[in-house]
Amino acid sequence: MRALPFVGRSKDGVLIEVFIQPRAARDSVEGIHGDALKLKVKAPPVDDRANRAVEKLLADLLHLPRSSVAVVAGHSSRRKRIAVTGVSREQVVNRLDRVLAPGT
């Protein structure tokens, strides 16, 4: 298992630092961008649609209900902090490690 410094613990669960690219061709995990997880979402950054798409993508990826995933910082930025409840940091790291391609 690789070290994923963009995944941290919080009082209520896990925090994930993400960098998003809105208006992409598809929703996907692209790898690591600096010190953040890079995500692409089809939704535009209008009316909170990109934020909702990020929440849904991570909830699906982590096999959690969407209510367990929320953007808590960076609502109008490409760089966001996501809070995840109902799962441990180790579980998040294991699931992300399986998704990230070798060499990212």
C-alpha cells in the first residue's frame, strides 16, 4: 500500500484533498496532482454542479452513500477538501490505492 498524503483523519472521519477538472469528457480519477487526488467531472462549475459530481464520484468509488461525502472547503475553487464519514482512513487509502494506476 502506497502512502497517500492527501488523505487525512478528522474528528468525524476522513479528509481528502482533491484537485478537479470540470467540463471533462467523463467522470474519472486521473491520479495524483501535486499533493492532491486529481478528479475529472463532466459537470460545469456552475450552480454547485461540479461539487455534487465530485461528491457522487467519490461516494461511488468508496462504496458509500452520497450523504457520507461532502465538499467542506473550496466550493468555488478547483482545489477542494472533501469530508468522508462512515469509513476509516485505512479503508479509504486501500480503496484509492486499488484505483490509482502504478506510477501516478
